[in-house]
Amino acid sequence: MHLLATALGLSLLGSCGGLLVASSLLLFTHNARSRLVPWLVSYAVGALLGVALLELLPEAFTLLALQRVVEALSGMGLHKSNFRRLVEQAQLVERTGELDAPPRGRPAELFRFRREVLRERPAPGVTLPRRFPR
């Protein structure tokens, strides 16, 4: 029961904090708000997708599996070698030293998320290209 009360209290506190931040946007001019709000929403959605991505994958995964999850969440096809380079340069994953042995084909190297990255950066991740209307 104590855990439930703590969770409810923290949820209420977080909601009040969010309301306070959202209402502070009224202090800005309309022009500033129209530029700031999309950026804030994008940041929040990116953070939520990052957490969802962490929970969708098993402890050890291949980069191809990670790429497929990112493609499914973003609705975009990504270039395989560019995706690998971006993820490795951002230091989001680390090698496990193990190989995935598929029924056929070449074994793939297994990776895991570096949980430390959540403490190192406020919003870990890589930037996906923007979609432009056609």
C-alpha cells in the first residue's frame, strides 16, 4: 500500500510540475511559443520513444534487430551501415562478445544497451532525418 501511495504522490507532483511548466509558456510571446512548443513536444516524444525502445528489445540483440525496432517506431526505412555508424558513434550500445547463431547465414554479433548512457546524458539517442511533405 505504501508503494501505491508513493507512486500516486509522485505522479501528482509530476503532473503539477508539468502544469507549472506548461503555464509558464504563456509568459512568452506568440512567436516564441510557436517555435518553442514543437521543440518541447519533439523532445518529450523522443524521450518516451527512447524508453520504449529500451523495453522492446531483449538484453542482448543484433544491430539489425535494433534497426528494425527503430524503423517500426519511426515509420522510416534506414540505411544499414549509416544506422550502425550512428548507434556506435553515439556509444548507445556495447558488444557482449557473443554471437547470434541463426539457422542459416553468417552469425551476427550481439550488443546490449549501455545503461550508463542514461546517467551521462539528459536525452541519449541519435537524431533521425526529418520527413518533408511531398
